[in-house]
Amino acid sequence: MRLLIDAQLPPAPCVWLHEKGHEAVHVVAMDMGGASDVAIAETALAQGAILISKDEDFQILHFQLGFSFLWLRCGNTTKAALFEWLDRRWDRIEALFDQGETMVEAR
């Protein structure tokens, strides 16, 4: 999978996702750290990437623009806790996107 990590998350998940065999880039690495939500969503759509964010605003944009979106509902946490939380859910998340889902809300 191709993944785009929003600025609300640290860049560290890119390494974690690469280890899982995915292509992942953080918006800051693309010089989009201060970009609008619309610009980030349009970039995800143009690149065929799944946008990963904790930002609820992307849920609305998903329905308007049609990009793929993984909405993380884990709250504020440490990197280690985030990876543990993601690791428990990742197989199901991958399966849902593989089955054609375009938005997954991970709780």
C-alpha cells in the first residue's frame, strides 16, 4: 500500500510501515507540513495513497473528494503506545482496504 501520513502524527510511523512492506511518506518530508487539509487530501488522491490522520476534518473531505482515508481514533499517545495500538489493528486495517474500503475508522 501507498500511505501518506498527516502532520498530526510523527514521522516515525513511516519507518514502522516500511517494515511492514508499505510505501509511506510524511507530509513534512513533502514540504507540506503547513498545507491545508484540502491540499493534503488532493495529494493523497493524486498519488493513489491512503491518507492516515487523527484529524476528523478529513472524514468530511473523504466523502467530498474520494481519497482513501485511515482515521486513527487513538487519542494522544507516545510513539511506542501508538505502534502497539496500530500493531493490534493493522491486519484488519489492511484487509479492509484490500477488500475495497476507501475509509477505515480505527478505534
